[in-house]
Amino acid sequence: MNEQLKTKLLPDDREEIKLDQLPARRVPQTFGRDTSMSLDVSRIHGKHGPKLPLYLDGKVKMVSDVDVIAETFSIRFHLHITLPVTKQQWEQAKTHDEKIKLLPSLSLSNWIEGEDQVILCKGVKKIGDRYKVQAPYSHIFESHEYLARFKIDFACQLFEPMELEKFPFDCQDLTIPIQCLDPNYELTRLEFQDTKGGTSSWFSIDRENLCLKDFAMSSKCLLEFRIQDPSKTKGRNEYSVFTIRLKLYRRLPFYFWNFYLVNGLLSASAITCFTFDCDQDGIGNRFAVLFTILLTLMAAKFTISDQVPKLSYNTALDIYIIGNFVFVILLTMCSSFFPLVLDKHDPDDNCESNEAAGAYDSVLFWGSIITWFVAHGVYCIYAIHSHRIERRKLKGNMHDLKAMGMEPQKPLKFLASVAAEQKQGLSTFRVHQ
């Protein structure tokens, strides 16, 4: 296999591409289910003259093993790469290896390990009835009479930083950033014409082969084309980047039944300590109940710690468990004050004959109940708010993009409909500096 096609991951070369970190001056070309596509014709001419299009189409075959702790995921997908070549270039490349050398170098920046295989599909004389080229690139085929078509199969493990502040209400992006290392090419989409003259999907996802366990894939995924900022490259070159963003959301029933419900009932059971009398023997029994519940809550906290990486912040579930822990601790501390209010001169030493201790016990009992319900009510509001914020990441709709300082451009008339693409939940947009 050609050395130029080998993808590598260097720890210092990783570039995280986040939609919510795009500067305000970047403009999305196409996005959303209810908008038409538009294309930035100003990007065709780059620093080194007219850019040649590098057409992409492909399919995600399988996504599995999303590891939150190691921040990795496994994926199988293939890309068809179609590029214009001159008749002389195609005729001079006699062998398979020589034809592969026509393909520009590509890089997958978050690659960890895996395999790739390059297959030369065919060379096509110009563009037939099957393919449709965007109008800004049509003049290129006056000199480049051939299309060289390649297929690259990937089976790899990729690195993906996880955002877990709202865990388990979190939504995650699985990104596949493919960069063309030749500044003379620009990655773009290759449209297909069906038998009825319409436009069929150029990219698809096999949703039947998703092994995501805790996650489910959103019905909408983003396909992003952009030009890398020249100031961030050593040679001040404008490299083209194509990013596939798979949108995932976490399944909540497991965490509700196994963590929220169990911990909530444990903290509520701490109130049962008031069934013991507030005499000296009863206080000892209360401490036994409360400390047993504290140890159980600590065990639950350690169980959750094994399911998320070591973080410098508390997740939403951590906040809930710590809140229950604090509630039981406060109840234990308040119970420890009973010896101070008990009348030591009372021979019976019980609440019925000690009005101060009885009043203190009554206030502590009702105060505990009110505190538990108020605290859980506040957390429910926080959880619903967090859930809505995270789910907005899955939409990428007009409101969210405007909030990030991005505005859609008016669609150009020469572009075909993207109904087939929208049907699969794929949204394509282009951003530029």
C-alpha cells in the first residue's frame, strides 16, 4: 500500500472539531431538515490557484464499543473518492500502484489503531448519467477528461473526547475528521442521479449495525465541509477537511432504575430512624441505621466512579449522590444533639416526659421530610433543564446556529434537492473562515 495513504495519529496533532466552538465569522452553507443547500463559490480558488474537486461519497457500516473511560469508539466505514485526472495522467498510470499514486494524501487525525485498504474501482470517461457535478467545478472537466474512482475501507478505533458534565443526560458527538493534505484539492460531495433524473443520497449510515449499549444514535447526523485556517498550519496552506458527526444520546432507563431510584429510596429510608425513641438507647439505634445508609451510599458512589473517567468536575449524577449523602450526614449530626436537650434529671429519660426533646424531635422529623422533597424537586428541575440543553445538540437547527453566531446563506439555483439526504437524517453544511 502507498505510504502516502497511511493514516497516523500523533498525540500533538489531534485537532478537536466542535460545532459549538466555531467562530462567529464562519458561515454554514447547508444544514437542517427544512433548508436548501447552498455552496460557497469563493472557495474554489485557493492560495495555489484553482482548486481541483475531490469528490466524496460513502457509507458508515458499523459503530460499536463506545468507551467513555478510554474516550474511544470503533467504526467500520468506506469512502469512495473520485478525482478528475487528465487523459495523459490516466494513460501513463499503467499498474494498480501507479494509479493509486494519483490519489492525494489523506489524514484521519483522531486515528488510534486499525486497518485501511485502498481499492481502485474504475476510471470513468468524463461524467455520465450517473454522476452530477456542481456547477462551479464544471469548467475543470474541459482539461481533466477522466474521473479516477477509488474506494477506501476503514476498520479502526478513533479517539473522541467526551463531555460528561451532564452525565447521564449527556449527548455525544462521534467525529470522523478526514483531511486532504494536498492544498490543491478541495473535498466536496459527489451527487448521484437516479433513473428518474432526481438526486439520490451520496452518504448513508447503516443503522442496523449499531452496537452502542448505553447510547442510541440520533435520527440526524451532520456532514461538514470546511477549509482549515491557514494560520494554524505550518506552511500557511488551506487544507480541506470533511467531518462526519454522528450524534448519540444516552439511554436513561438503566440509570433511573439502578441509581436514581435506589439512591433516592436509600436517603428517604434514613427518615425511618425516627421510629426509635429519642432516649439514650433509641439514639444509638438511630445512629446504627444512619451509618448503615451512609456506607451504602458511599458504595454506590464508588460504583458510578468506575463508569466514568477521572474528571476534574462533578457530573449531574455525582451531584445527586453527593446531595443524598449530605442529607443523611446532616440528619446524623442533628440526631447527635439529642443528649444536649434531654433532661438529665428526668428519671424516665424519654420524650413523653421531656417536652424539649419531644419538640426537637418533631421539628427534626418534619424538617427532614420537607428538606427531602424540596431537594429532589430542585434536582428534578435541574435534570429537566440539563436534558433539554443536551438534546439541543442533536438538532443543530436554525435557532442554535444563530446563537453560535452563524447565519445560513441563500441557496443557489443550480443545486438539486436534498430530499433523499434529509430522509436519512443527514444534514450537510459548509463553513469557511
